[in-house]
Amino acid sequence: RALDRWLPAEDTCPERLHRAMRYATLGDGKRVRPVLVYAAGQALGARLDCLDAGACAVELIHAYSLVHDDLPAMDDDDLRRGRATCHKAFDEATAILAGDALQALAFEVLTGELPRDNPNSLAVTHTIASACGSVGMAGGQVLDLSAVGRKISESELTTMHRLKTGALIKASVTAPGIMSSLDQ
């Protein structure tokens, strides 16, 4: 419900972009990252509705990463979660822009919903931003692409997974702790 509330309606201009964003985000999926946000927050005694911003942000970022990962320039996948990938259901340009817009929306959600008077709100935003940047998902994707067709070491594989997948999972668990003002 929270994702549906934040995503622009399909009939809002530009309609094609908004349809693609909703298509990429609201389809079937395990929602592991938002579940981790809710589970960690609940373990710390937070109200579930106070965790919506973090949960939505990490899922929007995950959705954008899948849209981009499926593109011909990356993994060139035709199917995702049992249906056509975003670039197959729409087109490559729309998929790229939908991914870009989903990432931007994640930070719009964080900056719009996290309490402005809590200094930890900025730390949560920073943690999630780092998890999807060059020392997170984007960096891991570069390592994944550079490994295609060659044998890599266990250390290289571990680093790739830590960045590409692990960074956002880690942020999903640590963000509620940051908002709760817990130390390391």
C-alpha cells in the first residue's frame, strides 16, 4: 500500500513513464529488503508506519536496479519474475528513464517522510545512498560485468556480492537502527 501511495498514478502525465515505474515496482516479488526494514525496526520497538519511508525507498532502489540490470547493455534479460522485463514491455529508453525516476523517487520518499528535526534522518539517507552508489550496487554491477567470460577468485566474487546485493540488504537492516539512535 505504501509503494502504491508513493508511485505516480498511471494516468498522470507522462503516463507511459508512470506505467513503466508501476510495472517495474508493483509486480510479484519477495520484497526481502522492505521486510528486513520492518523486521529490524519492529525488533527495536518502532511503529510499522514509521518504517514505511525506509521500506519503500529500498524497494524502489531495488526495482530500479532490476530494470537497469535487465537492459541489453547489462544482462539482456527478457523475463523478470515470470513476465516481460520493463524494456521488453515498454522500450529501452522508457526502461532507463523509469529506473532513473524510481531511484529519484526513493530519495524523494526519504527526504519527504523522514523527520526533518531528527539529525539521524540525514544519516539514513546517506546510508541508503551509499548502498546504491559506486561503493554499493553500481560498483558491484561493474564488477559483475567485468567478470563475464573470465574466471574470478573467491575474493572477487565475495566483493562483487557484498557490493551488488549485500550493500542494500545491509542498509535495510541498519537504517532502522540509525533512526533509533543506536550505536554500531
